[in-house]
Amino acid sequence: MFSQSLIFLFLLLGIGVIAKNQSLIIAVFVLIILKAAGLDSKTFSFLQSKGINWGVTIITIAVLAPIASGEIGFRDLGGAFKSPYAWVALVSGIAVAILAKGGIVLLAEDPHITTALVLGTILAVSLFKGVAVGPLIGAGIAYMAMKIFELFK
């Protein structure tokens, strides 16, 4: 009656409720509903293949919304580069994008790594009030660490 994956999802739902993490609760609830409705076979593989791109697109829209609304303009952009913190943010943004690129490569080449990354993300979200953007960046950091490790082999 209850498959291992469904039990795992209910466990994650419980963690989400205990941690009061709305994103985790909604994500698990949607997956349980899809599974219960019998839509899991095609839907899950589709979500797995397209979901990260959709998530990145939605985050990008959210980040660009202040520009579209007029809250941030060229004057703000010019003023921001007068601050050393803005330069740190610029370099950090570049580094994260490069790390994420490596993450995509790792997830494509080594899909079993996804399990550890997802578990790490769940732990960070539920225990440390983290935000679930971690799998891609985590994969990028893991990819970089693996490449450095290979240099010293």
C-alpha cells in the first residue's frame, strides 16, 4: 500500500511541518498528490528534467522585478559601484553563477550525487532555516571540490 518513496515523502512532510518550512511542505504535498493521483511516472521525470530551469527562471524574474517596477534604475547601478560591498556582491554573483554551471555538469554526469545533495538541502532547510536553492549551488561546490581532489590524486 505505502511505497518506500511515499513513506519518505511523508517523513519529509513531517520535517517540513516541524521546521515550519512552507516551501518544503508545499513541494512535498504537491509530489504526494501527484503520486496519489497516479501521475508520477511521466510527471516526475518531466519535473526532474525541467524543474531546475523553471526555478532559476522564477528566481531571475524575482531578482529583476525591482528593475521592471522602476525601483532600481541606472542611477542606483552607478551608485552601487561606489561601494566596496557592491564589488564583493558582483564577484560573489559571478562566482555563484560559475559554480552553478559546474553543478549542472555534475548532476548530468553523476545523477546519484543528487541523493546526497537533496539530503543536505533538506537538512539545511529544516534544521538551519536555509533556503532550498542549494542543490544546484551545492552540486557546483561539490564539482569544484571533486576537481581539486582529482588534482591531488
